[in-house]
Amino acid sequence: MNLLLRGPIECGGRAEGGFRTKPNGVRTVERSARKVLVVDDEPALIEVLAGYLEGEGFTVVRAADGPGAVAAFEAEQPDLVLLDLSLPVFPGTEVLRRIRALRDVPVIMLTARTDEIDRVLGLELGADDYVGKPFSPRELVARVKTVLRRSERPTVSTGRQRRVGDVVIDATAHEVRVAGKPVTLTPTQFKLLDILAEHVGQTLTREQLLDRLSTDADVFDRTLDRHIANLRARIERDPANPRYVVTVFGVGYKMVEPR
Amino acid sequence: MSQRLHDVRNHLAVAVANVEAFRDGILEPTPERLEVVLRALAQADALLPQLGETENRGHTPAAP
């Protein structure tokens, strides 16, 4: 595959609803190729991301605004979405809300706004990860692979419940209840809680947690803290003084039976 | 966070991503693409004075 001779893309987003059926109109044998929807209003950035992703064997679908992203999502059924937060017509947060209502597909947000990260990763929007702008495209592609690997791993456990204090985790129904009340968690938060609950009273290092989340440690290090904070916000009465998910300073986290 | 800071980061993102792509042999550094990078850097640069103003407003020393 000759990566150097790829010509400039036409980013058809603005004019025609933001997606093209196939790059170059080629229908290839890559039936199993993972498809990534890349949404950004900056064509020069999409071009770079498409170059890296296609170099890794991904099929790339492009969109440049909110409505185009939703239309492309419906038409192309991507396996993962790279989604810029600020888009013309309506923002990435609204795109995320709409596509989440359609299908559960991993979404990595691209954002220049660090003040939005908590909201983006949190329950309200529940993106799987975020990448702050400016970013290294190579690192971003590594994250794409990691997030895909994580989401494609089948859930092994069925028919089991874990209980820690008032927190009940039902892996079959993918439900969490705190004092009888259902709590909604993102897939990552759920998995994190499940791992912690499996080892009640035992400190899990950041490394172990990242490993069990099947993520890339270097890449996800800071994201882990965010996910822990968001998880606490969902299950703790006072997230600032957690009773269930406690920090073991300098080591990691552990889940404990509250006294 | 200020919209301008956000804009600066967006312009830098374009520049950084393109230069990395040149380095990694993903895209060819054509004159057009180099122009895109230069324009992005110039746009970021043009926003810097406004950022400075915003910063300083919060830290004005008391009048003597």
C-alpha cells in the first residue's frame, strides 16, 4: 500500500450531509475491516487521521458537522467514532447523545476544551475516552485499537451477582443497584466497578486495573482517574469521601465493605 | 475556558498532526499541505495577544 501518494481528500461533509459511502468508491474485499467514523470540521485534520487509520487497515468514513455525523453513523454502521466536540450546526455532545440512542459503539472524543472532559467522560455523555487537542495522531490510532479491543472482548461472565455493602452488581443484566436504586454506568465504569468488586478488600494497582480494562497503560493513565471519579460520583453518597472505592495512596484503588 | 484558547489549540492540532504525518511518512509534505501548516500556525499566533489580555485582566496589580 502506498501511503505517500494518497491525494488530498475531498471532505464532502458540509455540502452533502457529511459522509461518503466509501473512500475512493472502492468496494474492496475487506469485509472484516473495522470502520471508523471520523468527525471534525477541519478537513486538514481529517486527512491526517484518515491517512493513519487507512495505513492500519481501517476503513474511514468522514463527516464535518453534527447532522452529517449522525447521518454517516446511521448509513455506515461504523465500529468506532472519533468525534470532535465543537462542530457546525450542532455540537459533538449532541451527536454523541443521538448516536448513543441508536447503537452502542465506542466513541473517542477529540476536544480542545479541557473543562469539558468530565462531562464528556461522565455519565451524562459517556464517551469511552477523550483526546485533548493538539494530539499525536499516532497515539490516537493506538487508542482506537485499544478501545476496539476492549469493546470487542466478549463478556465472559453470566448469571452472577456481586454484592458489596449496598452495591449490587448484576453482570447478566448489566445492572448496578445502590441501596436498591438502579444506577446507570457507562460500559467502562461498569467494568471498573466489577473488577474492583471482584477483589473486595484487595488493593489493585493502577497497572492491574489498566491491564484488566485491557487498555494501554501509558495512554490511559490519566483517564483511569477520571473513570474512578465518575464511578464514585454514581455510587458514592459523598464522592469526596468515598466509602466503597477508596484510594490507596501511591498504589492504586480498592473496593471495601463500608462500615 | 476562553473560546480563544480553544481556537489556538485547534489550530495547533492541525499543525502538529500534519507535521507528525510528514515525519511518519503517512502524508507527503506537498507545498499545499505545508501551506496548511503555516496558516494554522499563523492563526494560532494571531490569537496569542488576545490570550495575553485575558490572562492579565485577572491579575491586575493594585494601583500604587
